[in-house]
Amino acid sequence: MTITDARTDVVAAVPKRLFIDGAWTDAASGSTFAVADPATGRELCEIADAGPDDGRRALEAAVAAQEGWAATAPRARSEILRRAHEIILARTEELALLMTLEMGKPLDQARGEVAYAAEFFRWFSEEAVRIDGGYAPTPDGANRIVVMRQPVGPCLLITPWNFPLAMGTRKIGPAVAAGCTMVLKPAPQTPLSSLALAGILAEAGLPAGVLNVVTTSDAAAVIEPLLRGGRVRKLSFTGSTQVGRILLAQCADTVVRTSMELGGNAPFIVFDDADLDVAVDGAMAAKMRNMGEACTAANRMFVHRSVADEFAARFAERMAGLTVGPGTEPGTDVGPLIDAAGRGKVEELVADAVARDAKVLTGGTTPEGSGYFYPPTVLTDVARDSALMSTEIFGPVAAITTFEDEDDVVRVANDTDWGLVGYVFTRDLDRAIRVSERLEVGMVGLNTGLVSNPAAPFGGVKQSGLGREGGRVGIEEFLEYKYLAVPVRAAK
Ligand code: ADP
């Protein structure tokens, strides 16, 4: 089969409708919106465009299914996730191609995301049967405290476009495991992966109403009435800090519990005693995974003055050697950015840095032609007041600046409203621990450029968010405590 046939087939196989109460339905208004291929800018297909009434209908289905789902045996919930994990892996090629078409990442990286996404389901299938409680005497010995864990209730899950499948499974997995029902609203740029995922979960045996998927071109109009309506018990959001703040304000009115995975401005620190091979590998991973379109992407690179030239030269050589092209083409390392706005922002940030005397070691020029391509770019001598240093770049642009002193670099690294992740490269164990402890972040990559792992608690501090996803704590976000006070009287 040619890639053109395969492409047509995977897009054709996805239902282009809303998934509500176990059925595929059109939007009440009959409206649709276009999904485009960022490698060409051309339309891939049209899908249902939900309005507020569709959102309400989806939430009603989730509310109606909640009690029965909470009462479903943990083992049954676990096995649905386990089956879905297996189906996802068996369909790696189709899901990877679908993801590449709507999001742009190279097929190899899309396959990697399919495996990563599936792993969340395996992890949470294992967690579903380990929900426990507690039993303790009160200090005076008169009462017993019996603690149970219960699902928080119907959840709203809002996902971004950069990891179309994994951001869905990272939220759906723990919600299903905990016994919550949900409405998922994927990003308008990449809804197809989520619709495919809904089909897989239904095939794996997820009962009607437990997962509902609403695609819309007007998120604000659909989401706000749901959050203010008093029936959503939990919001799990991954996206920009700007939208996160709006949603937190909406949640305040009806006291909705939240998990927020917001933006980042990751410092990437290379000390003079670092193994430069390891540091350059780490920089490639931390900068170029997903074309730099990740909240964990290295955003500010601080390299000790004594190794800065060598590090920059080696890193720039590796960056210049990457092949830019459509993600579907074999050999592509760097796909297009998500859309014209995403690329325009990157262009502006580079222009601002260059205007402040940054040097361009490689890249920096937008290619001619269709698709939202931007070359791997390395800038050195980036002034610390450049917009690059205080803005989440979300593109394949590395901004390098130098430092001489450990205290200084920690201070500058922490001088940001964000605190998702930091990367530290050093062979000095004392320094590694010292700096890791002092960085104001939720995660540290120590001599590595990759921190994401379903078994680890992912999340940030400061304006990078609230709560954690994955790891042992991932399911906690979807569970409440309830305690029973039980007096135990003496025998008569
Ligand atoms: P990005 O800038 O990376 O697209 P956003 O924070 O804008 O990130 O989007 C992340 C998710 O939040 C997407 O699913 C998007 O549709 C959704 N979203 C954006 N604005 C709102 C809003 N006002 N209310 C609810 N969801 C929103």
C-alpha cells in the first residue's frame, strides 16, 4: 500500500462525530470544522463541531453513568484498560500515521508516543486494583477511624495538541481506574487521535457514558457552562498557563477540584565538569523531542563559560544535521510546527534575540513553500532580557547563554513564574543534589534530557500547575477520602 492510500484509510477509519453515551452523533447544530495537515496546510477532513448543548448532553451521560461505574469491580475496570493497552499497541502503525497527519511529528516519534500513551493504560490498569484505605484507633482509644477511597465523580478532561494520544491516556487511564466517568475535550487541531481512542476503549468494553468525547472549535463556549453548572467534580487540564488561569477562575465558583499541567520555561544547565557527550545528547532530547513543542522542552540553556563554545559547536553540528520534512517521509527528524501562529511566534522570538545581538550558529530562516516548517536553530550570546528567555518557545530553537557561578545560575534559573522541569548536567554528585534541591521545579532531569515516564509523578510548581499525573499519585487526583467514625464501646 502506498503512503497516500494508507493516509486516506486511517483518516477514513476515524468516526468524525461526537461520542456521547456510547454512540457516535452529530453536533445538534449539524456544524463541522476542518482538521488540517500541518505539513501541507491542507484540510484532512471535517469533524463535528459541538456547541454548549452537545457539551451538556455529554456531561449528562457522564453523570448518569457515574454511580454504576463507581460500583463496577476494580478488576473489571482494570481489565478494560489492559485490553485497550493491547489494542493500542496492536494498532501502532495506524495510530502513529493518524497522529503524524494531524499533528506533524515524524512517524518514529509518533510510534514512540503510541507506546508511551499505551503505557499509561497498563500502569493504571495495575493501579485500579490497588486502591486501599486505612484503619486506626483515635489517640484516646475510644473510636476507630476507617478511611475509604471513592471516585471524585464526573470529570472534565481538556487536552492539548502536542501529544494527542498520550495526554488523553494520561487522564483517561487514572479516571477509569478510579471509577470516574468523564467528558474529554481534545484540542481542535488534533481531535482524530482522541476519537480513535474512544473507539478503542469502547471495543475494550468500556460501558456507554463512562467516556464521552466532545470536539469543538469553540472551547470556551462549551466548557464554561459545564464548569459553572455544578455537576463537574473535577477538571484535569493540560495546556497554556493563560487558559489554565481562566479555567481556575471558573472552577472557583463551584469549587471544582483541579489538576493543572500548564506551561514551562525549563532551564538546561551544563556545568564545567559535565560529560559533554551526555550533555549534547540530553540537549537534543530536551530540545528536539516533538520539534520542541513540549512543555518540558529545554527553553533556556545555561552553559558554563569554560565549556560553552565547545558545547555550542557540537550541539549546533548535531542540530544542523537533522532532516526537516513531512513527518510521513522516511528519514525525517523534524516535522512542521502545528500552525501558522505557532511558527509566527517562533520567528518573532528569534528576530527579537538577533536584534539583541544573539549569534545564529545554525537555522534561523523560515523555508519557502507550504507547511509550517522551521529549521533547527541554535542561538548563542542570547541576552538575558530577550523574549526567548521569558517565553515558552514551543519550537526547535535553542537559546544558549553562559554563566560562571553556581549560585548565579540557580538564581537566574529560578527567576521565572514557571517551575515544571529543569535539566542539570554535572559529574559532581554533591553539586547534582545541591542544584536539584534548589531548583524551583516539579521535575529534574539529572544528566538526561527526558523525564516523562508513566510510572513517575509528572507535574510542576509555581505557575506550571497543580497536582501530578502518572506514578503512584496519578490515581489520587481522581479519588476522594471518606472516613467513618466508629466508636467501640467496652463489653457490658
Ligand atoms: P495551546 O496554546 O498550546 O493551544 P491552549 O491552552 O490554548 O494551548 O489549549 C489547550 C486546550 O485548552 C485545548 O484543548 C483548547 O481547545 C482548550 N481551551 C482553550 N481555551 C479554552 C477555554 N477558554 N476554555 C476551555 N478550554 C479552552
